[in-house]
Amino acid sequence: MRRILFPCLCLIIVFAFGSASAIDVNPSKDTLPASAWDSSSGNHFSIFNGDPKRIQRANAVDPKAFDSKVEVSPNPLSLKSVKAVGPNPSIKITFSVHNHAKKTYTLSFPTTQRWDFRIVNASGGVVYTYTDDHSFLDTVGTSMVNNDDKLVYPENVEFDDMTLPLTPGVYSVQAVMANYPEINAQAQLTVQP
């Protein structure tokens, strides 16, 4: 019984004293001293009087820190079997970006678009382009990617939305991160009769 009571008593004491040391941070209160905004002393760092090149280097994204992959499902694709499923069959394209670095990166985007992809046939004809079917808001956005985190973007493409019909052959699916063309991936899609 003592083995159980002692740890419980310790936890109660820690919580009681831990919450007593909290301070009230209210955005309506002036919690910063005036010296925090004074740039004449030069003894402290402020983002407002920091070196812009240093800040830009700190926020730079290293494309080598990311592994990107595009997957197509079903693959191989049997035209006979998918057309038997329903009147408007589709394929699923999934683009994933994995941060394998030890650093957290913030990816910045000028619009609500996060990625783009296209399906290209063997002769170089574009069968489908994601941005031809979608519109994006002019809203600046960011995605924070921690160490070992993954961004995943899935999209279903209906056959009716394709500019060229799928015929038997090998296709290339090329995906790219919006605003970061160095982060890209490619996969093959095999279409069978």
C-alpha cells in the first residue's frame, strides 16, 4: 500500500506547486518592458532589427532533406476490370513528402495549392494535369514539417476528366511540390487491356 501512496502523493505535490508558479500571459496586457522594443542598446536580438540574410538562411529549405514518392493505385491498371466497376472509373494518385532531416522545415506557398501532378503517355502527350481541373485561392500558406514527419496528398482522377483516353501502354506520373520544384517524384503506370 505504501508503494502506491508515495508516488501518488509525490504527483499531487508536483501538480500543486507546478501550477502555482504559472504566470498570466494576456495579449491585452503589456508584458514586455519598453527596453525590448528599444533597438539603440544593441545588446539583444529582435526580429525587427535582425539581419534579413541570416533570417532567410535560417528559413531556407534544403530539398535534399526530403524524400518524395508518388504512388498510383491500382497499378497495373486493367481497363476491362475498372470499367466493369462503374460508369466513371478513377485512379488514385498519392504524393508523399517525408522530412528525413533532424531539422524542422516550414514550407511556404503563395496560394492554397500544395502540389501538382500530370500523367504523360509514352509519346509525350499529357493525358491529365491536376491544375487544369482545380482552382486555388490567392491565400499565402505554410506547412510545418518536423523531423520524420510526412505530408501526404491524395487525389482521385476520374477517366472523364482526362484530356486523352487511357489506352494500353506505360504512362509516367510526375508529381511536384508547389513552390519547390526540386521536391518531386515520378512513377510508372502500366495500363493493360
